[in-house]
Amino acid sequence: MRKVLLMSTSLFLLAACNNGNQSDKQTPADDGIDYSTFEYKVDRFADIEILRYPVPGFNSLSLQQKELVYYLSQAALEGRDILWDQHNRYNLTIRRVCEGVYENYMGDKSSDNWKHFETYLKRIWMANGIHHHYSEDKILPEFPQEYFVSIVKGVDPGRMPFRDGMAADETLNEILPVMFDPTVMPKRMNQSSGVDIVATSAVNFYEGVTQKEVEDFYNAMKDPNDNTPVSYGLNSKVVKQDGIVTEQVWKLGGMYDKAIERIIGWLEKAAAVAENDHQKEVINTLISYYRTGDLKTFDDYSVKWVTDTSSRVDFVNGFIENYADPLGMKATWESIVNFKSEEASERTRIISENAQWFEDNSPVDDRFRKEEVKGISAKVITAAMLAGDCYPATPIGINLPNADWIRRDHGSKSVTIDNITFAYDKAAEGNGFNEEFMWSDTEREQAKKYGTLTDNLHTDLHECLGHGSGKLLPGVDGNALKEHGSTLEEARADLFALYYLADPKLVELGLLPDNEAYKTEYYHYIMNGAMTQLTRIQPGKDIEEAHMRNRALISNWVIEKGKADNVVELQQRDSKTYIVINDYDKLRTLFGELLGEVQRIKSEGDYGAGKNLVEKYAVKVNAGLHKEVSTRYEALNIAPYKGFVNPVYKLVTDSKGKVTDVTISYDENYVDQQLRYSRQYSVLPLKN
């Protein structure tokens, strides 16, 4: 629940604005990368654009650090198929059959149907499965079922990965309804009100059980008096065997054994070249967790990880985020390998050093504030490898760990991913988005002047302080908000950031150049939350994804609550709708009021109030506005979704096998990378 994803259909990172603050320059260090010729755009299909990101500073790392990055990157890539299987139990079969056809079909590849097939394969690669990575809806092929059958059977069966020795017909009978029937597994994660959200979700976290059975299963484990509870259900699938509800744990010797074995192997190599003893202990504790599946060991690892603030190279690896689980308990597999960007981390250092001031001056009830803020560490990082649920689509910021008691007692670690936002920035240059959707030249000029700075600062505040702020009242279950927990947690962090962006304290600390800069982020946030993010929604659909719900909730709430004072309005001009903010001071006050209520909901575990807030403001879409905005957006020819390819790292060894260097290259394209990953990092059975 702690990721910041790309905020809008076109990232709000425009021309870099230094404003005298060197830490906010969008000019990477000279690292042998020719930025004048660097190709950021890799591929374009459907509603998706694939980009590549540079890794400035990699060549300046020590050999030991580069070797560490390499081993951690290999460990990251080995978890790919775990995520695919978690998203749906048929995903691996469908992907491998499609890849088998793509690589081996010798028939006509010039037809429209073949082109539709290629696009389908590219889309499921992007989504890590057959359901859209943002909307949760199943990706329906634009080619006929009969055509798919013909091209599958048109390939030598010896070259096809049919499951468990099954023939083509048996495999097709199993996957065809899943692929083509819109009524079969229509949503990866369903959070619709009034239905069994476990039974109606296509994720592979549950099998043969109902929502009530799962909730009862875990409620029986929980001790309301435990101040350091484990994250129940984080690393397991719940099934019913012989009428008994039980868990299949993701660990060595358990579910996903073969992939986890390889992850462990690379982590062992990483431990051998760790920067220091603390980092080595972090890695070894993670290995122990993978071997045992013990959630107490995971907590031990998380505490050691969050207190490792001296290592330059860092990583996330494991079952971390619960966005894909309708009950908000089970975590998908992910990994990011990174290293600290020293100069850019100055602003996060300032924020974290003043964490107590922000907590003490928060507009929430005193009962819900932390008396003492502990262990807030923050940095700006350079991503070196994206994997699992952070690839191809990736967050721009992360705050971990997720366990409330660890955050309370040991603090949290926050990162803003500098080179990812830089790549978005470069790819978005000159796309016409602001000219089309902003009300006037005033907003556009402010965007040019302050856009990069305020967007980065919003992410910093969201991650460094927002998620780490506030506290639960004694006895409140951290999962009390259930399916709405992710949306409300993201809203809480966003509101914290928005409220403080307008505080004079940020100017005093040198984080903003003046008291006008914050208006840029305010305008953009409301424009995106109320209007432009609708371009990601299919006609007639509700908003499903937690970050989108969060932004809609905040924007629609302040528009409604500020109506009497005309704080924010939707104005028409030339038959087009625009956001107009008439009173920025009152808008800040509204952000503070909503923050106070959302924090109360979380602190008290008020499920009913949270549910009402989400369902009233965050789910439904104005059909007329949606159609208008989509038409305007389509005319710009901007892909609403972005994904990435990774760089390629190679070990250089001497005649005795000793590592002498690690090289990095950026020439691999999207298709080649996906196919290589499938060949190199696929050891799981087709069905798990």
C-alpha cells in the first residue's frame, strides 16, 4: 500500500526548473551516456508506450558495488513467473503458448489477425497476465478464437509448451474460455459492493473458498492484544482441502519452490559481496525467510532492512504489496535494485530531519498523531533493475515496510526514483497535454516554472512522511479497512503531501523557492483526479485501481465541499471542460479537513465510514465528462500507460573466472527482452 504510481496520463514533468536548488536538476551526471542520442521510446501498441531508462552513476560505482547490483538483479528477474501465476492460475500456460506461436509459427504474418495477436501478446507482457494492469478487466483478444486455434495447431507440437504432456486440443480446451469468454474470470481483482470479492476475483490467491471462509480463517489467528502482529496471509495461497481451509505457503519446498530456490542462489552470491556486515545480515535474513516462509522472520528482515541506512546499493525483493488482493492481505512478488543518488537526496534528508515538526503540526486530532516519530529515512535513488510487480510498469516512489508496528517502533524507508521520472520527463516533451487541458497561460507558465520541482516534492512528502504519519489506536487491526484499505492509505499520504506543499515551512527549509510554487501541484492534482485520469477508464466502467480511486476521492470531495465558496469549479469554454481554482488557501483548508477524517478512519478502523467515502467519491464516473476528455486526449495521440525495458548487465571475468567488471547496455528492445526473460527465468510448472 505504499507505492506512488505515475500520477497522470501524461506525467507532469516538464522542462526542468532548478530555481537555485541544485538537487532538483533533471540533468544526470556524465556517466558515459550520450543523452542527446539516448532513445527513450522503445515501442508503442494499443494504449501503451514502452520506454527505457538510463542508469547514471552506475559506472562510477566500485567493482564490489557493481557486482552486488548484478547479483541482486538476477535475483530480481528470477521471480517473474511467480507474479504471473499469482495474477491468474492460467497465465503461465497462456503466455507460453502465445510465445511458442510467436517464435515458431511459419505461416502468414502479414494479416490483420496476426498483428492483433502480436498486440495481444505485448499487452499481456505489460500486464504480467491476461488482465489489464490498471483497470483489472480481462484483456480480450481482437482476433477470432478460430484464428488462435489455427495458429496454435499450425506449429510443430514439439515446439509448444503444452501443459503436463497434454495435447494441443486439451490445452486449448482449458485456456480458450479463459482467453475469449468475457464472462469467465472477467476481473483480476473485484472490489464491487455486495458480492463475494474472493469468489469473483481471478487472482490465484484463493481456490475453492469464499470471502467469509477466508476472513474467518485469519480472524481466528489474530490476537487483538498483540502489539507486534505478523502480516497474516502475506505469503500464501488459501485453499480448501478435504473440506478444511488451509494455506499453501510460498517458500523453499512449498509453492513456487523452484523459482524461490534460484532467487536464494543469487541472494547468496549477493551476500558474499555485500557492502557491509549489516547489509549482509539483511540479505541472509531474507534468505532464511524464503527457506522457512516464517512471517516472524520476514518481520525480522524488515526491521534489519529499514535500519540499514548506510549502504549505497539497496533493494526490495519479495512478497511486498497487497494491491492485487481484494482483501488487502496477500502480497505480489516484486523487486527493485537501486543505489542512492547522493546529490538529489539532499531534499529528502531535509524532509526526514524535520519529520517531528510535520507530525506535530498535522491538521489531525491529537489522539491520532505519533508522540515520537522514529526512524524516518529517505533518499532519492537510481533504479538499476525493475522486476516482478514493478515491471514493466513501475512506481516513482516507495515507502516500506508496510507493517504498522514496524513503522511505529523502527521507522520506515522512503525512496523517490529519480531516473524513472527523468525518463518520463524526456518522453513527454512537446506532447501538447498542458496546452489542451490547462485553463490558461497562467497555469501553463507555472507548470514550466515549478512543475518538476513540485511533483518531485509531492512524491517525497507522500513517501517520506505521509505513509509514516499518524498511528492506530490500541487494539485496532491494521487490516480493518479491508478492501478499501489501499485506496484510503494512498489518500492519506497524498493529502498529507498536498496539505504541506502550501506550508510556508517548505520555503523556510529551502525546499520551495516561494509561496506560489505549490499552486502548480494543486492545479495539476485536481485536474488529473477529476478529469484527465478518466482517459484510463473504458466507457461504462467504474474506477477500480487504488491510486486512481484515491485521486478521484480527493478531487471530487474538495470540489463538492468547496462548492458554496466556489473554491474549485469545472468551467466550459468552446465546448470544453476545464478545472478552475478560485481560492487556493481554502483548497488547502479542505485538504486538511479531509486528511483529518481519513486519518480518523484509519486510526479507529472505521470500516463503514471508509466504505462510504470511497463509494461516494472514488468509484463512479461522469459519462459525459469521460467521453469529452477521452476524445480530446485521443487527438493528442498520447499513450495513457507507460512501461519500461531494463538495461542489460553482463559480468566480465578474467581467464581465472575472477570478476573484473560489470557492463551495462541499453540496446535490448521490448519483444526481445520479454522472450529472453521467458527463456532464462522460467522454471515454474505451468500450473501451480
